[in-house]
Amino acid sequence: MALHRSLLPVACLSLAVTLNAAPDVWSVSANMNLFQVDAATNAETPFIPSPVISDSLAADFSGVLYVTSSTGTIQAVQGGPAWPTIYSQIADLYFVTGGLWGFSDASDTLFFFDLNTTTVTSSVNITSGLSGYTVTGVTRQASTGDFFLSANTGPNADFLLKLDLSAFSASVVGAMNHTDTASYISDIEFLPDGSLLAMTWFHRHFLTVNPANGATTFLSAGPHRDANGLAVDPNPVPEAGTWAAGLGLVGAATVMGWRRRCRADFGN
């Protein structure tokens, strides 16, 4: 994947962060620290912290990151309002054009949060196949529209699951093995090129995953980070540019107003 370099306004302050990892990946830790990480090497650049402790992380086209609180509110890391959902223990968020898919581990529910209306507009309760599993991640395969979950039954017992929304069920694709001792896979994300990336919690290992059988290939091992959530750049062909260049694609009116103010501050 090509290098993606962008400038990101932080909470409307005159501060820019150069982003140069390839691929563009972000991780959020249990202590609310955010990093941009090169998944191939695990080299990291500190980012602005998350406003809340979050198991979820997602990035939109313009580089805005989204997290969730323990009570199920969604908010942008770079500032703005907090939007309530009716779900708690949100295991993960996944960005698509217009909104965020999320999965509630408390109610085994896949839901869609529309960023334009700032409401949950659809949901599916998964009634079979998840007993005994703790769900940690959700992602969607663009080529098929299928949803996949990362889930575990304990440390180093991780599985890739596939959802059948018409049957309200989940099925095991295969085990996802890793060497991060006494840890678990905390998130999975499909990259724009169609490959599936996984991240472990304790030492932030990155792996690629075969979506057909769950088989993993090791990429890199990092430091002790207690990495709860993973986000990737959803842009299909990253190009050089500024954070402001992609503004106006998605988001609620309040966030859009915030983005416009930030863009003005940067003279773009």
C-alpha cells in the first residue's frame, strides 16, 4: 500500500500531526493512549488520547477517529458531541460510507449507526452461535458484504466467526492462532485491498488472517500496550494530501461544522 501522509487538526487547535505509516493503522490502549502504527514493523507514533476508555475504534475517510464509552455512547476522538446508542459493551466499530457498524457484546447485536442522523437505524440480534464466546471485533468484507467477528473462549483461544444475518446466527470459520502469550485477538479489520488484519491485546502483535479458514500469518510484535481497538484507513487508494482534503464526505451536521471551523483555522 502506498504511503499516506496527511495533516490532522486536533480539536481545532493549531496543531498538525504528520502521518506516514503504511498501511495507516491506529490502535487504542486500555489507558486511552492512541497510536498510529505501521503494522508491518510495529513502529508507532503517539496520537492524541481517546476521550474515553474504549474497546472500539474506527476511522472515516477524512481521518476522524471514533470510540465508544462503556455506556454505549459514540464520539469523535478529535472532539464534538457524544451520541448515545441503546447498546452497551460495544466490542467494536467499523466505518462504512455514511456511518458505523457496531457490535454489542452485551446483547449479541449487530447495529448500524447513521452519522448523518446520529441514530441507530438498523440492528440484527444474533441468537445462535455465540454462546461461550466473547466478541472483540467486527468487520465487513467489501467484496461479499459478509460480516466477520473475532471472538475468544479465553486466553490464546481465538476464533474467526462469520455472521449469517438471514438466520440470525454465527458460525466458526476457524481458529486464529498467535504467539502473544496469555493474550487474545482484540480486533480484526479488512483493509481496502481486501486483506484481513488482526491485532492482539497484550503486546500488540499484528497478523494477517485468511478469511476462508482463519489461518494466521505473523507480521510484527510490539511493546506492552493492552491494545483494545484497531482502526484502518478506509480510503481505497491512499494518496498524499491533507486531512482537510477529505472533509465533507460523512458526518453529522455538528461534526461537519467543527470540521469546517478546523479547516478554516488551517487556511484550507
